[in-house]
Amino acid sequence: QVQLVESGGGLVQPGGSLRLSCAASTSRFSIYQMGWYRQAPGKQRELVAAISSASTTNYADSVKGRFTISRDNAKNTVYLQMNSLKPEDTAVYYCNARWVNGYWGQGTQVTVSS
């Protein structure tokens, strides 16, 4: 069982930045594919960004060029740097870890509003 704890969400104005963090409770963090998903009210959960064990990344078209996913295997942590935030980025952001099984964090709220 892997526990994931997200942090870094909050309220930010359009054009602002936030950095989300997700700390994983596993000593085998480096072998997990890590991802950030989001779910806005009334919408399905969607993939925002993912990073493989080899640090290959992929992004949703809607965030390319604005968001950056990274990982620090020494700290068992994955990050999502979010720049140029838009109101449509407002959602609960979830961290996901996947190897044989998949695990989810509890989510952190990101609200982009003036």
C-alpha cells in the first residue's frame, strides 16, 4: 500500500503560479509512474501530466507549455509547476502512483479566480 499526500493548492489570480507536491510513502518510489490528474465540478477526472520511471513526460494539450511535471526520487516526491494559470484550471488535483497497482492521493484544491 502506497500513501500519497498532496500539498500546494490554493487560490491564485489568473496568470499566477502554483507548485503542487506529492509525497509518496514507499521506498520504491523510483519505479513508479507518477501522474497528476484533475477533476472540475461536473466533469470527469482527466490526466494533466505524467512522468515515467525514466522521467519521460507527457502532458494534456490544454497545459502544454504552462505546466511542468518533475520528480525527485531522493525525496519520494513528484511536483507539478503550474504557470500562467487560467480560470479553467480550477479543479481538485490528484496525485497518482502506478506500477502493478494504482494509488491516489486525497486531492488538493486549486482555484484560479480574480
